[in-house]
Amino acid sequence: MRGMVRTSGILLTALAWGLIPTVVRAADGFAGRWELVPQVSSEISLYNALSLEFVVDGDEVQIVHKWGTSRSFSDTFRIVADGRENWIPVAHRVWPTNVFMGISMIPGAKRRAVARWTEGGKALQVELEEPLRGSQGRRTVRGIHTYRLLDDPDILEYTVRRETRTRGSDFRYILKRAGTRRAFMMRLEDDWRLDGKLPTQAMLISLQGVANKSGPRLYFIYPESWDFRYTPHVYDFLMKRRYYTFTELKSPAQALDSLKQYVRGYVVWDKNVRASLIVAFTVAGLEDAIVVSEDLIPMAEAAGLRQVADLRGKLVGKTDAEIYTWAYEQYWPRCSKDFIIWMGGEYGNVMKPGVADWGILKSAFFNDLSCRKSDTAEYALARKLLSEMNPHSMVMGWHSYKKDLEREFVTLTSNFGHRVEGLHTLPNFSFVSQVPPTPGFRFLNNHRAEPGKRYVPKKKVYIACVQTDGIGLGAWTRPGRGEIPYAWEVPMNFLWMAPMMLEYFYTDAKPNDYFIGCLSGPGYMYPKAVPPALLPKLVDMAYELMQKLDLRVFEIMDYSEGATVEGNTELTRQVVDVYYERMPGAIGFLNGYAPAFTFACRDGRPLISYDYYLSPTRTEEEVVADLYELAAINSKRPYFLLVHVREYSDVARVKSILDKLGPEFEVVPLDIFLKMAGTQPTFEERYLEKQP
């Protein structure tokens, strides 16, 4: 009966009538086997491992402590947890918390234990007296062993406190239910060329998507040059905060052999037709298959997989529009209508399909169609696909750097009221989307502005800095973060797609890190390109996410009418009205990417456009000169100078620039910046005026 709860018929009757205290029911949660999470536990000399096994029958508890694995020592407590004395025989001399200390148990002696359920049955406390022998003879040592279920029902804390251990901390071991939170990890190489290692990398990413369909099983650490630099940091978070244990895979063959049970087959793509790999990803999601080039077929068949599709020769000589039309006819009816993948970005001999695992998990349709109107065939098919998606769908991935521009891509998706979540390099989403946040975790922002308090500015130049392109890209893991007030754009859709990722950022945030909502909606979109009837609903969705994430500032960006500098990036009064009306709790709004020119202030809530874009290629001296010149041209004080920092500049560089400014300049937290601007708006109200 080990590992199971034994309940007599009398106890069952008592439970049914509510006669047994809740303490016993809660205590039943201990039953079963638990295994050590070593990375967050006290060191265990020699044995290196610990497992606990509980058998619970009311107040009667048996606990088997097994120290080690192949080389091991077991110690069993049989106790009644009602405050009475229990006597536990000593069977062996090993004193296991540190076998390298010259302390011996005394075989044949007995330990005195008094045990009680505490914390409503969520903790078992055992007061233990142990007869020991040291080099100076026999001594009885008193201690307290506490076994506690944490808020997460699959995690148990075991602590040992002894009267003789007066320095350092208690022994603390974190254990998880046996067999849970185990996964594989692999490090990917930095080679994404079609004539290099892309075929192998693509096979591995497709394996990840398929294997993770029924649970988080495979996680990748991407190379340092990857757009999203956080994969090793999230890996540490998974181990230390979500208590995962990983087995590292060293080769593609080992990875496939370890996870082949979750794969139904393989689809062959044609190295002579780059787009065939993108189509193969669609097939992989629908058929639970891995994607392989011809030279990887032997590996797939050695794993016992069957061929589910062969694209070799079928797409040769066809245009991309023809290829994706063929794929549409073959596969579109079976694909998700809530998610679609644009597998764009790099082109030619390079592809970086980081988001492919997520698309496979969601059985999404993959493409890299042009969203440029002059590319008539591809544009028409892109419109057709988007028109057949469900309302407010997620367009994942990124546009092709060869075919069109970001603004053309986002404008087209916005025309249908959909939202973009990039990039094509978004990593490990099939894994992190299935790891829940810590039970009871609350998303709390580092607000500096106190509600109801009036902030009166002085005759100064006030600067607030906001990092471009979300948290995941850029400077989060680089030097300087936390040294100055700094704002970060939150990918709000992660709240429902991968809340654990937001827990990582919120937990890792320093007091000077401040989160804001973005970008124009519940995802990246251009409000001027959204049909007016659809915009209020999208803004409502964004505001709901803001409230759950404790965000009080929202950022808008619209490049639907031209380029960064030459185009019209301004907002109409009608668009601005929607944000003010639908986000009543927002203390202010930001606008633009590069400098923009829409400004407003209503009821002390300002909308301020960026006045400076900090390019990563501009020298620090030139940036300082730019800021002084801006302050000279905008001579009225206070002057509110909102700076957008390109993600390639780390915070240490930004601080170095700001430190070169004189006492007339002051860097302040963004929320206080907006509160002061709302108190004394020295900018002119301005909107985009459209001709009728």
C-alpha cells in the first residue's frame, strides 16, 4: 500500500458526514513518493539525492527517507501524529544530512519523536530526539523535522532544524511529486543555413512542437546571437522557481530516440524549394510529424517513424503564391483559425524558424506571403487567409525581410482586426505556454506615482526612457538594468498564452523597472488601419489585460500611412478618443516609435509622443548634443522629453549618456513623468487632421 492513502470504512463514513477535521483531508495530500529538486535544496554529501515516500492513514504516518539512488541509505519513520510519544528504532549508524561529519547513529537505540499536524494539515512537524555518538562519546540531540506542502500541491518542503547547529541556515530540501516536472533540454547551434545545419535544426524544432503537444517535454537553449536572449535565464527560472529537472540531450539522434513515442511520422521537404520547408511545418502540426530533408530520412526510419508526406519534386518551378495556394487547398480546412504563422524574417539561404514549435502545437497554417499590394498574387492570398480567420486572431511570426515591410504586414493584419505577436524567432513557446504560473502569483508593477497625489514639476527638462520592441528582445539580460528608472513594453497576450513567461519578467524585475501596456491593442496593430467598428472591442481587450497585469500606461504606434520618418505616424482625434474613453484607469499614453507629433491632455492624463529615438549607432557624445539641442528648441520649462531606446542599446549605455547631462536635466520614472506632464502640460495639443 506504499504511496497510496489507506482509508477505512469508518473513516470514509466520518469524512462523508464531516466528522473528521479538515486537517486529515489536507494531510492526505502528502501520500505518495516525492523526489528532490537539487538545484534549490541543501547540498547532500555523497548521496546527492533524496526521496520521500508517505503512507497516510489518518494520524498514522509512515515516511521512508531514501538518501541516494544506486548507492543509497533508507530510514523509515512510523509515527502517530497526535502529540503522543513515538519510538523509532535505529537500524544503521549513518547520519544522513552530512555523512562526512564524524557523527554516528547508534544501532539498536531508539529515537523519541512527537509529531503533530499543523497549518490545517498542510504541515507535519516531528520533534525528534536522536541518540548520537561523536568522538567524545554519546549525546542526545534535539531537532525539528518539518514536512510542508507549499501552495503548489505538487511541491513539498522538508526542513531539519537542530539545536546543535548554531551557524548557517537549516537544512532545506524541496521535493516534487515523483515523475512530475521532468523534461529534456538541448542546446542549439548557431547555424541556420539551408546548406548548413538548418535541416537538423528544423527537425529538432518540429520534434519539440510535436513532443510538447501533450505536455512540456523539450526545451531549447538558443545561441547567444538569437533575437530573444532570455532562453538560458528562463531555463534557470524553470529549475529554480518552477522546480523542473532537465536531462540534457547531446545529439539529434538522441533527441529523436528519447521522444519518438510522441511522433507519428515524418514529412520530407525539398532542399531545392525553400518554401517547401514552410509547408512541411503545416503538415507536421496536422500529422504529429517531424520535418526532414532527404538526408535525414534514415534517422527518422531508424526511429521507427513512417512517412506521412513527401514534398520532393511537387513544388519545383512554382512561385510562392502557387506553392501556398496548393498548401491552402490541401491543408487549410484542417488548420487552426485562431492562429496563423508567418514564417518570414531572414530569407534566401537562411531561415530561423523559432516559432515553428508553437505553430505545430496549434496546428497552424504556415506561410511567408508578401503583404505588399504590388505583389498581387501573394497579397490576394494573404488577404484570403486573414479573411477566413476567426475574429481577433493571432498572427504569429514575422514578415519576410525580402518581400515586404513591417508596416505593410501589420497594416494588412490590422485591416481584419487581427493582432500580431512576433517574431519568427520566438523560442520555446510550445513549452513555456504549458507551464502554469506559481499558484497565487500576482502581477505587481513597480509604481512610483501614488494615486491621488499631485506632482508639480520644476523648471527642468524631465526625461523618461522606454525600451523598444518589448521585454523579450534587447537589454533585459544585459548590463545596467535597475540602475536608472526604465520602462519596458509588456507582451500582454502572454498572460493567456504563456503566463509563466510574464511571471519570469515580473519576478526578475528590479525596483527601477516599470512595465507598460502595448502595442496599440491586445497585441501589435495599427489603430488607423483597424475598421472603426472593430477598434473599441480591441481596445477593451487591451485594457482588460492591462488591469490584470497591473499596468497604468499604454503605448500606441501606427505606421499604416508610411515610413518611420517620411510617413504619417500621427493619430486622429477619433482614434485618440477611443483610447481615452475605453481605458479610464490609464494615467497616460505614449505614441510612436521614432519621433511622432500627436499630443493631448485630458483630465490630467497626457498623451505624449516620443521626442527622441536613441539609435544604437549614434555616439554618446552625439546623443548628448542632440538632447541639449532639443532642450534649447523646446525652451519652455518644464519640458517633457520622452525617449525611445532601440533595443540594441543596453541600460548601461543609456545611463552613461544621461550621466553626461547637466543639472537642468532629470531622469524620472515614467509614471511620475506622466503625472507631472498632466499637471503642467507645456506641449501643444495636436492631432492628425484628415481631409474629408
